[in-house]
Amino acid sequence: MKEPIYVTRPFLPPLEELQPYLERIWANRQLTNGGPFHQEFEQALCDYLGVEYISLFTNGTLALVTALQALRITGDVITTPYSFVATSHSLLWNGIRPVFVDIDPETLNLDPDKIEAAITPQTTAILPVHVYGRPCDTQRIQSIADIYGLKVIYDAAHAFGVEDEGGSILRHGDVSILSFHGTKVFTTFEGGAVISPDAKTKKRIDYLKNFGFADEVTVVAPGINGKMNEFQAALGLLQLNHVDTALKERAELDRQYREALADIPGIRYLTLPDCSRRNYAYFVIMVDPEYPISRDELYTRLRQNNIFARRYFYPLISNFPMYRALPSANKSNLPIASASADRVLCLPIYPGLDKSALESTVDVIRGGRSVLLHGIRA
Ligand SMILES: *Cc1c(COP(=O)(O)O)cnc(C)c1O
């Protein structure tokens, strides 16, 4: 059996590079609670991403849950069904009702043209996702938010390092959140962050992630424990030394896929996102009806060849049991998201993926017709 090819593999620096970081932790015995690595990583990340105020978290979901708390979001929040479940779950954890709005067929992000029709007096915020690291139409979303007095919270879990003409896309909205989970382009095993626009917001988020402690004897809010520990922060610092190399490798793989898949009828890939710095977090194809076999048959065929492509994002969040009774979860409200979820396939892309693995993936996809003929004969 060939080595399995996964959709993603974490990029890990040489193990010996970790040793000095561990020695420092062992020597100073500070394991968490804003220790030296935490402080150093927070600053290094601000410098790398080009933002001023970052609060580190133990994972991206707690970052999102806490950001919604910090902004005192209540009532209804407009969001996309085409994302990882944590996006909507963070609303339910705050007693907020998600209102699903359809996506744009080109970007697969929340469609700004459809937001206004979903706004009611109960609406307090918009929670868009920069899906696959493709920037949302931040200008249009902000102008709608300004007219209706809504907050904007960006789930930027996929968007590490992405920039538009003005700089980091994390500067948009009232806050943005990142995830450093093992499957993301930049990882601290588990981890996350909230990016705030000002010191005041960061301070409140820092209280909330540490039980609400403002100082040793003062608790100002019913906070949670969302702190990033020293080991995670050390990993983050180490990863920052290598992230540019990792992103470069992803860019090259993305280029190779585009070239190799260009002329396969029924296979369509997304255009490169229109922004000044990309992170190539995912390589996304759409299996259109012209393709000889269905998306799920192709998915299975790849698995039979030990290639573990993933159907991100299928099923839609709105189809899960805790959401499907919502009026906005109705398929007729979400035609583009539903069609995209039925067609999408994310192909293996990660630093260290070798050229032959990419070529075998392309070969299986190219073989779609012969697979069908074989199926008929069998
Ligand atoms: C990964 C992810 C999250 C959650 O991040 P964790 O760090 O795994 O908690 C949230 N939203 C999106 C869109 C994600 O992909």
C-alpha cells in the first residue's frame, strides 16, 4: 500500500530547534499565565502580521466565543453556512441565533448583496468568514454594518498572513479571530488569537480569557479560561521563523495544480483570490455535472488510491441538527451554498507534499471517465 496522502499535514521545524525553547521553560518553570514566551510571541506575531493588538488563545473557537462576549453581541447574527461548524457554534455558546445568508458563487464568501434583506431589529452583528483565506468584500460589509449599526466579527481562521492593498486583512471589522490548529497554515498544535482594533478592546478580551481577572483581587467579568500556554507560544515563535518558506512552498504547489488541472472537463478550480498576499491554505476544486462521475464517487476513488481529499464544507452548517430548524437554514434560502457543498473537494496541499503525490492526485482526477467506464463494465 502506498503512503497515505492527507489533505494537509502540519509543517514542523527540525526537532532540535525546539530544544532551547524547552530548556527555557524547564529552567524558569513558568508554564502559562502570560509567561515570557507568551509575551514574546504576541509581539512577534503583531510584527509579522502587521497589526497592533493581538490576544493569544488556547484555540480559535474560544477566541471566537470570547470575542462575541467582549463585544456584548446578543440577538441575531448574520453568518455563512459555508464554513467549519465552530463559526456558528460560537454563536450558540453565547445564546445568539445564527441567521444564515447565502454565499457568492465566485468567492464562496458571504454574499454582500444578500445581507440587507436578512437584517431585522434583532440583528446585532455580521459574522463573515474569509473562507479558504479568500478575503471577503470587507468594504461592502462595513458599509452595510455602518448603515444598520451592526458590529462585524471576522472568522479569519483560514486567513493567516493574507493581505490586501491596505495591509493585513485582520484589520477589518470590529475584531478578527485566527486559529492555529494543527490543520491550519500556521500552527501551535492548538491555538488561536483575537485581533483587536485598539488597546481598550484588547484589554477587555485579555480579562475575559483569564476568568475576568483585572488584577490579583479584582474580577470584572464572568471570564473563561482561554489562555495560550508557554509550550504553544514557544512553538509559535519557532514556526514564525519558517512560515515564509512554508507559504512559498504552498504557492508553488498551487501553481502546479492550476497547470495540471487546467484542461479537465467538469473540473473547475477557484480563481486566485484578488489580494496582494495569499496563503494558499487550501486547493479547492468544484466537480461540475459535466464531469463523468459525481463528487462523492471521485472522493471515494481518491480514497481507494490512499488520497484523503476532504469535502470542506459539506455538509453545510445549516444542515446540522442544532441549526436545520431555523427558517434561514432552508435550502431554498441557500442555493449557492448548497450547490457548492455538493461539488467541492479540497485537494492535498501542504509544505513537503512531493511532486509525485500531487501527480497521482491529478492522475486519479484525470481518470474520471475511465473509472466510470470500468464501473459500467463491472
Ligand atoms: C479551524 C476553524 C475554527 C476553529 O478553530 P480551532 O482553533 O480549531 O478551535 C473556526 N472557524 C473556522 C472557519 C475554522 O476553519
